[in-house]
Amino acid sequence: MTFVAQARTYGPEDEGRRFNDGTVVRCHKVEVQKNSKDPNRVTGTVAGAVVGGLLGNQIGGGNGKKLATVGGAVAGGATGRYVQGQHQQNSGDRVVQTVCERTR
């Protein structure tokens, strides 16, 4: 017969519970961000890459123009991702959750 150890989650009702190995369940409140519609920031990355590519395409000629287009798209994508992340962090829904864990 084989027994498999199962991960146990603890809730506020377990606060202060003591175990034989010397551990105790402790709970604390944490603020978490919820309901982000685009957690991977794809929209900002794509929009920034398009704008950056268009702007980069306006520079130079020949191979320099191609390089500027690619560079503009990369820089624009990174900037768009950063801007969207800042916006989500500043305007996202935040909720307070109780997290309980077993500690020594």
C-alpha cells in the first residue's frame, strides 16, 4: 500500500494550530492585484512595436532603414510593455486576502 503526501492549504480557522513537528499555522493579510485583463501586457507590447517600427522606418535608407525599423520595433515594444505595466499597477483592482501558512 502506497501513501502519497498531499499539500494542505490552511485558512483563518487554522490560525494558531500547532503540529507535533513544532510548526504553527500563522496567517497574515496581503494585498494582491486582481482582474487584470491583459496580465502579459501583450496589447502594450504590440502597439509599442508597431509605433516604434513605423517611426524607425522614417530614418535612413537602404540597410540602415531596415535596421532602424527593427530597432524601433524592439524599443517601442519594450516601452509599450513598460507603460502598460505601470498603468495596470496604478489602476488595477486590489483586494486584501488572508494567507495562512505553516511555519516554525
